[in-house]
Amino acid sequence: MTEVFRAIGLGKSYPGVRANDDVSFAVSAGEIHALLGENGAGKSTLVKMIYGLVRPDDGQMQLSGAEYLPADPRAARAAGVAMVFQHFSLFDALTVAENIALGMENPPPRRELSRRIAQTSSDYGLPLNPNRRVATLSAGERQRVEILRCLLQSPRLLIMDEPTSVLTPQEAEILFATLRKLAGTGTAILYISHKLEEIRSHCDSATILRHGKVVNTVTPRDHSARALAAMMVGAEMRTVDRSNRQAGAPVLEVSHLSLDAPTAEGTRLQDISLELRAGEILGVGGVAGNGQEELLSALSGEALSPAGTVLLEGQDLSRKGPETRRQAGLLAAPEDRLGHAAVPEFSLTENTLLTGANRQGLVRRGLIDPGAARRFAEAVITAFDVRTPGPGTAAGALSGGNLQKFVIGREVLGKPRVLVVNQPTWGVDAGAAAAIRQSLLDLARGGAGVIVISQDLDELLELSDRFAALNDGRLSPPRATEGLTIEEIGLMLGGAHGMEVAHVEA
């Protein structure tokens, strides 16, 4: 195959850390090439250099055999390199065509652009109406906008960062069909994902990074997901232990909870009811934008529902705010770890105060006890293997995976009676994800009730005793996770909570 991209001895250093060290690999035309590694392994720095966001300190890059060193993303796009980021960069108030035009250097007239969007979306199996407003699109449709914006540039190399993290199984299959069709035209695809079974099924080759260095290049389908994970972390993966758990009495009872959408683009919660027992993990699945953040806010007390009840071991918390609920034992970890769960400029010690000030006794008689806060931060760092110079480090200086471990650890060590977590392992590598999941299982084993809201169906199937689907602000009746198929879950996520799922079972 013709080589499209090659990295030769790429290196990049930041103060105190060598992010990439002598990285060399190549991607050929028509190849889907995975980039694997733990959080902090150097994947983000590497693709930023390829896309012109960061300049390498040493080494070189080649594109179709010619020297390649983009000064910025505009130069990268002009050379034929496109990138779809994990977090969408779209304006909700604009149409599909208007958003795509913003990403083009010289967009054609609107009618011609709409025609090209319609034609390209049809050619690649990504149907989209160019005139639809982005606010009305599902997560999968929003991703199609990002992909189409890249396809209209006719890229030689397409970089995709965690593309299936917000998709249903059915949408993910459509995406992979599109990538195969694109690869068939000769486009090289560099694919980043923490979903190892996905890598095994759909990628032709994989470069594995550890501590900024290339440690292996393999054919994924020739190795198990466990073996790939071991290559990433340099050790055998720990098996998640689900044993010795038994559901007890109800600890959380939610009845007929409704909540208006917080914004015009938000989702209204409609008549939410659920029961959670001690020692039980309830998994709540849903495509992004179907009320996940609103559900966490309603349960944590950040948003108070005008209707419905929330009972924690019989105590009525329906009209109580987050601090009262925390004191009673209802704790929460939101999806947005940097900005909601943690303040970027605050140190880890200071961030413990956000949820542990009273519950952990970090404030006494109205004054912060800095020693107690530091000791609690150190306890979280130790228990959850947070890779950081120390508790005085700013939260914003941590990698995403390490900050996620700190946020989850802070709440788990708070000894909740009920813990609600949204996307507990979002963008976290296999080793850290296993540690976080084990901590949730251990918490349930100790008698707490846990609600895991996640778009990662493998995670929900691994953790949860019962599964419920959130669709357009409505929660399906929970079902025992054992025996549920991916197809049934996919239908539930799409809103088929009754007859259609029953038909599948039959």
C-alpha cells in the first residue's frame, strides 16, 4: 500500500515531562490505523503535532513522501489532513450548512454547498438535511456534521478522536461502514479509542504508546483486548471482581420526578421513577442529550424538581439542595470533570472542599482546616493512584484520566449511602477505567447504592445489576442486566421500551 503519513523520531517536551520520545510509525492509504495508550501516554500531543496545534521539538513528519510541518491547523487542512475531535465544535443556533461553511477556507455559495453536502452525505451513508438547525440533531447526527466537514476537504489523512463515545451501537455500525467506504477510496485514517474490542474489530493495525514511546505495532485482531491492554500498561490487567454483592433494602426511592429543561437546548425530565437498593448498581444508558446531566442535577439537588419525591432511606430530600443531600449521604460526580466537578485553577487540596467541606470535616467553625484538606487529598491520590506531583497541583494540570480518578475517588472516599456518577470512565484508559469500575463495585459491596449513568454500554453491562434507558427525558422501567442483548439495549435507547423490545425477546 502507498504510504500517506510517516512520523520519524518525533519528540515533544513540556516543563517536567517528556510527552513524546522518539515516536516513529506510518499510516498507509486505505488503512485504519489505531493509536493506543493509557491517559498520559502521549496520544493527544502526537495528534496535535500532526494537526498543526503543536510543533515538535525534534524529529520529522512526511506526508505522501514530502516533508510535512504544518504551522497551524489551517496549513494542515490545506495539506490534506483533517481531524474530528472528541468534543464537537458546532454552533447549535446555526444550520448544518452554516456550521460546515465556518470550517471551510473558501466556502462555495450556499446553494452549491447544500448540494455538495447532500451528495456527499448520500455517497457515504451519512444522511443529513443541510438546512436543519444543529440544536435539533442527535449526537450521532452532530458527529456526521463534523465528518462531512472533513470529507468536503477530500483529506488524505483523517484523524478521529474517540468517535463512538456518544453513539448507540447502531450508530457506531453506520460510522464504521462509512470509514470502510472512505478507506476504500484511499484515505488513511488514524483512529483513537479506548474501546479495545472496537479496535480489534475495525482497525487494520495499531501503534501502542507507553510513557510517550512506541512500545509495539500490532495487528489488533491477532490479540485479545486483554493482551492489548497489557501492552498499553506494561502489566497484566486486573480482572474486575463482581463477587459477594447482594441487594438489600431500598436506599433511594424516586417517584414521578419532573424537571423543566435548564436551557433551550436542554432536555426536560418527564415523570422519572426508580428504586435503588443497598448493594445494587443501577445502570442508566442513553445517547448524549437525552437528559443525563439533568437527571444527575435532579438527584444531586443542584436543580430542584417542582414535582415528585426523592427519599433517601425514608428521609424526604425532595426540596433540599446539594449540601443537605451530601450530608445525608447522597453524593454525585458529574460528567464535566473540569469546570463542574473540579475548578481548574484550584489545587487538588482546594478541590476537596467542593464536596467534602462538611462531610469530611474540612471546615471547622467556619474556617478551613488546611491540614485536614491536604490529608484527604493525599488519601484520594494514594487510594486511586492519581499521577500527580502532589496535592498542591492545580486540577487543570492533570491529564483527563488522572483528574477523573481524583473526582471519583473524592466521592467514593466520602462514604456515600448513594453515589450517582455520570460517565465515570469518559476518555479514561483501560487500566484507569478498570480501577474506577472496581471502586464502584467495592462501594456497592460495602452496602451503598450506586447509579451509573453512561454512554458506554460495555461498562453498563459489566457493572450494573439492572439497566434502564433514558430517552428524551423519560426513563424506561429497569430490567435485569443479565441476559440483555446489545440489540435490545439499542432499541431501548431509541425509545422502544415496550412492544418492540418484547418482540425482540420473543
